[in-house]
Amino acid sequence: MIVGAGLAGLLLALLLEKAGIPYQIYERAQKVKPLGGAMFLNASILPALEQLGLYDELKKVSLPATGGFHIYNSSMSIGYDRVVFPRAEFYEVLLAKIPAEKIHFSKKVMSLEQNKAGVMIRCADGTTYHGDILVGADGAHSGVRQALYKRLQKDGTLAPSDANELNKVFICMVGTTKPLDPAKYPGVDDKISQYNQIIGKNNSYCWGSETSEPMIKEVRDFLIPFGNNTLGDLIDATPRDNISRVFLEDKLFETWHHGRTVLIGDACHKLHPSAGLGAVVSMQDAVVLANSLYEMKGLTSADIAEALDEFKNDRYSRVKEQFDASKMSAKLIYGQSLFERLLCIVIFNWLPESIKMKGHIKGVEFRPQALFLPQIPVRGTGPVLPQKPSQRYQAEQAKLKAEEQAPVAI
């Protein structure tokens, strides 16, 4: 059972579909409304999307971003362009791949029960559902996490830090405009996205602005980099349905799983969006968890515990690195203290480019792929961390090959 039809939940469902593992998705909203604004993906997750046949579709709704370090020097390349796109359009690509009968809406999880036989969720509408494994992919304010932690706290086994709320750092609004006139907004129809400022897909801008209506009034007259236009012009050109108000929060939880329940994505690690790593890290979770479930020996409590332990052990240290990188990025972009301002000066003016490049290279070394699908060859010349091959998949492929080569009786 997957709770949450966000990017991580949908990607996990697609992976389970390919692996032949049955699943159902339960989403608390009556109808999914993806956040507005732009997002980007890089080489850390694009090979997995390529395995699923999604990479070509993603390129249709995205543009390569010129601001990244996809080529570091003449002798080293990453192999993939960093791509930027409206979040809603990529979400629709994923959603279209899920059979409609496998998604259940208006299912807000209120409580859960689990034992050696299985796990049950109880929803706000009084319905209950049973399964072997429960995946909480329901975001930063996860109902699955709250239900799980409530039980663990009652038993006195919850990590003390997990009882604390998420750290609310900023509030912002993001949105995607309706099509704009390139004559008035020069640059909006570029074939290359300058992702730090605009998205040129379908002649639309993806914009971001801080907080609520009073703040909008204060920033309406701010000039934007292209044309003789203001931020207010962009806000006026954005349908209200395309505007989302979001908290910029962060927190790395310690408890990712217990019993037959596991958390992925923002439900167990909410990264500050300043570094743009949240979606990539959450989707990596889906790939690694799918691999762990595929390799699972059986459905006993011990089998499940082993698989979920393997998932967290593989992910936690990598997520911690990205979490720390996001916090540092937030300090550099938004920091107001004297120390943060000095840090910004040092990083952007005095730190050698070679050190910056090493950091970018390290950030895309881990490129998990589904172990139960044909592997995408390593692209580029930069270092890529190897994955442990699947013994199950190798055995299945060897069996298929033997059956194909076996003589046929006439």
C-alpha cells in the first residue's frame, strides 16, 4: 500500500508495476493538484527514468538548463543535461502511467495497525485497507508518519528528535503563468532555459515570490530581468489555480521504518528547496526501495525488516549529505547574519573553482537504477558509483535464456 500520490509515490508505483509487485495508492486529496512552479532533475535520477521509458517524454516538456555544471572541463562530462520544467507537466506524465483503478482519492490516513500478519490503515471516511507493507510517501506532513510515531512514542521507542516539528524557515508562493508574448517578454521563447530566472517552455514563466498578499503588494514593482516588466506583471499573468503557497521547511528524521511500515521522500527527510535537491532525493528513495522489495525473500516480519533495514542503510548517509548541502545553500542564498554574509563572500569569491566542481561532481555520482530492468549504460566520463547487481534478476535472466536455447521437440 502506497499512501501519497506525489512524485515519489507515483514513481515507486511505476517501478513496482515493472517488477510485478502488486500495489494500491491511497491519496488524501479529492483530486491531485500538483504544486505550480518549476523543478529540475539531473543525472542522479535520469538513468532510472530512462529505464522506465520516461526520459524522452520528460524532454518533451522540459528544456536543458544552461546554469548547471553538466560539463565540468574538456576531459570530463556528466552525460546528461540538467533539465528544467513545470512541475505540473512532469506530474501528468507520471500520473498517466498509473492504471486508474489503482489510485484511490479522498483517503486521508488517520491511524494504522500492524502485526506479524500484515498492516492496516484507517482513513478519515471510515474505510480500512489491509496489505503486507505500507509505504508513507505522503509528504512533509505525512499522516502515515504521524500515526506511526504516535504509536512508537506511546511505547517509548521513538527517537527524541523525531517528536519535534519540522523547521519552518520561509514561506513562499510559486506559480506558472499563462502563455506570454515573446515581444513583451524577450527570452521567454528561448530554446535553452536560464533556470535561475525563467522557464521558456510554451512561452510561460515559472516564478517565485515570498509569502502572502501584503508581500505581493510590496514586490509588485520589482523589475524582472527580461523586458520592461515587473514581478506584478507575472503575478497578474498567472491563473490562481497555478499559484501554490508553500512552507520552506527542513528536517531529517531518524526513524524511517518500523514493522511493516516505511517512509520515503519528504515524509522522512524534508530538504530545504534552495538547492533544488528534494525531488531528486525523494525519487532516488523510490528506486532504492523498489530494489529492496524486489530482492525480499518473503513476506515474514523478518524478511520485511531485513529489506527495510537495507533500504535505510543504503539511503541515510547519502540523504544526510544532500540535507547538509541544502542547508548550506539556504544560508548562502537567504542568510542575513554577519557570519552568513561573510560565508557567502568566501564561497562565491574566494573558493577555487576546482573545489566547487568537485562538489558538483560528487553530487551526481550516485545514480541508482532499477536492478530488475535492463541497465542503462553509464553516460559521460565522470565517476559513477557502482550498484550491487541483483542475484534474483541474474538468475531469472539466465533461466529465460536457457529456455530460449532449449531444443524444441517436433
